[in-house]
Amino acid sequence: MDLPERASFAHAIRRIVIEQSYRAHVGHIGSALSIADLVTAVVAGPMRGEGADRDRLVLSKGHAALALYGALHLQGRLDDEQIASYCDDGTQLGVHPEPGLDGIDFGTGSLGQGLSLGAGAALAAKRQGSDRRIYVIVSDAELNEGSIWEAAMFSAHHRLDNLTLLVDLNGQQAMNYTPEVLDLGAVDEKFRVFGWDAQVAPGHDQEQLAAALERAAGATGQPSVIVATTTFGHGVSFMESVIDWHYLPLTDEQYEQAMAELEAVAA
């Protein structure tokens, strides 16, 4: 998929996020909009989704699963009926991803755990002689968790150069802005000290994300992290960088406005 197609793919994810969260009357919308471009850069970019040695994606910030469901739907791995069952009784598509669906290998939602899952999967691939790559997406708020840094040390110690971490650096979390809760400082520098190849990239720019992923794939002897600067609620003006949209569902009027803004960008 070329870069303009990836941008359209990410835009389509954002439409699905708005449509399905409105239909289900469920929140976590801003978090899903924040990572639509990151999910796209991986699944529509270098990630091999099929075959015995297919790559793996761990969505550690599991509450943003609707962005991943949207990507799987656009790839034809979830049909219309499945995506329209988001958060219904008995559905396989809950607020957090669960293993068992095509494209979802790890259940997530307990924040700060996804990097440990990814590190284990990367080490397993090494020991199996597989060339599969492991991608992990975490939120910046998850960096508050000590388990992240244990996994970071583990990954560098085992020289897991088949592991790429993307940090969704949107600067906020459930109840406040990240610097007010626990200031992270320079995230890339922290990972660099822990032995990682670290870079910073604009998280809504497919060209620069592709370049960052290419550099990560070329790293040898150390894991890679891409600190992606994003906007919470990206694409919908009244959601952008507003804490309330971590949990709130959409009203009828807000849904109409959100879809109108997305349509205007696509036009």
C-alpha cells in the first residue's frame, strides 16, 4: 500500500471509530483516534499478516481496540456483521481485544503489560529461528508502569532487534494530562539509556512513520522504539486534547459534527 493509500486507510479507521462508538454508545473514542495512523503504519506497511512466520502486533493500550478492529475490517478480516457487533452482548469485539480473532494474538487491557508480551514473543521468535517481527503499541501513560521498564531492560539484555515499540505520545490519560500526573521527560532519551535504538516521529505523518519503521527494521543487536507524537482525538476538533473524551460517548449532535469534519477532510 503506497503512502496516499495509507493516509486514506487511516482516515477510514477514524470513520469506523466514530460510527461504531456512536452506535454502541461507548467511549474511549479519543484514544482510538490517536492511534489510527500508528496502526495503519504497521498493518498497511511492513507487517506480514499471513504465513507461519507472520509478524505479530500487540495493542497494549487495549481500550483503543476499536482502531484495530477498524483496520481488520478494512483488510477483510472482520466482516460487516462482526464490526457492527462492537460492544453488543455476546460479541467477540469488546472494548478490549481478546485473542481468537484473525489478527489478534494477545488479549490486552491491563496497562503496562503489552511490552512484556511483545518481548516474550520476540525472544520466542529468536529461539525458534524465525524472522518474524513483533510490534507493540503503548500509550505514553503506560510508561508510568514499572513493568514497562522491566520489559525494556529485558529486551535490551536479550538484544531483541526483532522488536519494535511505538509509543503513542498524546500527552494525556484518563483523568489528566500526563505531565501533571507523572512527568515523563524525554521518552526517547530514557529508552536510549536502557539500550534501545530510539527515534521520535510525527505520529500522524505516514511518510515519516514509514521511514521510522524502516530504520527500526534495520537495527541490529538492540530493540527499537518510535516515540510518535500524536494528538488525542485526532481529526475531530471538539475532541482534540480534551480529557473528557477518554470516556464519553457521543450525543446525536456530536456524532453529526464529527462525521461532517471527517467528510470535509476526505473531500
